Amino acid sequence: MAVYHHFVTLPTADGPMPMYVASPGGTEPRPAVLIIQGMHGMESFEINVAERFAAQGYIAAVPDMFHRGPACSSDVELNQRRRKLDDQQKTSDVNAAIAYLQSQPYVQADRQMGILGFCMGGRTSYLMAATSPVIGVAADFYGGGVHVGDGGPAPIELTGNIRCPILILDGEEDEHPSPAEVRKTEAELARYGVVHEVHIYPGVGHAFMSVEGPRRREAVIDEAWSRLFAWFREYLPVTELAAARGK
């Protein structure tokens, strides 16, 4: 499937926010998925994730949540930007992205949206699943800090508000979050009856989806991709589009 892409600029309370949007060919409205960046900002990895979702038939968007201030040009600046970003700002940015997508004719605005993220973005995805009724399916990849508040309650404290299925994937060698933390999150999801799956892959650590070099494990990455797309196809399907085109 062909993938088309463009950048937009959204107004927020803290100034303009760039967002990358990838879409498949055709003019039919599609379900939308938000991809939330890791601690290094909106990188080529997140853009590639969006394009892979677009190839599956979704509208996929990556908001640049490090938009406050001048462009970063070093890891020091990125870390400073990340430390200043609190949960109120994160939810404000994601809600601005949701509002924009809902206003577009190529998005199925009457349906819920999906969200997934990596590292910081995994935690944000968990937070949004607990605070936004628009979110209909979520995935959290190694989202450290789910048990820690950042200008508000910790996301784990809001688990009882989650009304959508959530998938959690992490590595056995990760320390933030540790497997023990992930299992505590799993227990809390089970306590509230949230539909969920948790997978902790042996032999890999934090950021295993994007790691390069000798630590990269293609079999694990491929399995995680398959599991992720299966999760979204089940809870945010695009199959009705094909049926509509056949009428």
C-alpha cells in the first residue's frame, strides 16, 4: 500500500507544535493512531512507525512534544526539554493532536483513536488511556515512570479509569521500568478488569525496538511488530473500508 505524508503545525497553549502525518492512498476516512515519542524527541524511528501504520490502513500522526523553545541540537538540550515537560503539557499536546485529527475529512472522527508510545511515550500512552475517552486502544512499549507522578497523579493511580484494551511490551533486562514494575502494572490492570496483555521478552533491554548493534534481536522485534498490529487490528479494525469499497 502506498504511503503519503506531510507536516502540519498545530496551535497549542504553549505555541505552535509540528506534527507528522502519514496516510495510505485513497480518500476514505480512516481510523487514526497517535505515535508518541520517546525521550529523544520525534525521531526517524517514530516517523517509520507512523509509516508502517499507514501501510496497514491507518492515519498515523506523530506530534512533536518538544516544541517548547528553540530546536534542540544536543542530548543535553533534549534532556533539559524532557525534564521540563510535565503531564499537563503532555496531555495538552496529545489533546491538540486529537482535536486536529478529528477535524480532518480523512479521519473517521466518529470513532475512537489508537495510541502507542516508546519510553516516555509509552508512559504517556498509558496516561492518555486513563484520561481520554477518545482513546479506544493503547500500547505501551517500555514506558518507565508509570508508577511516578509528574505534576499530577502517577498514571498507575488512574488505572481504574482505563476503558480501552492496553498492550504492554518490555524487555527482561530493562531497568526503567523493571520487570517487577511491569508485573505490578499488570496486576493493577487485572484488579480493575482492564483488557490487557503484557509481554516481557527475554534477552533484551530498554528500547529493544530501536536498538542497533550487537544488542539488536530481530526475532524479538518482528514478533513485537506482529503482536502490535494484531492488537490494533482486533480493537481498531480497518476491514470495513474494504467492504465499503466493494459496494
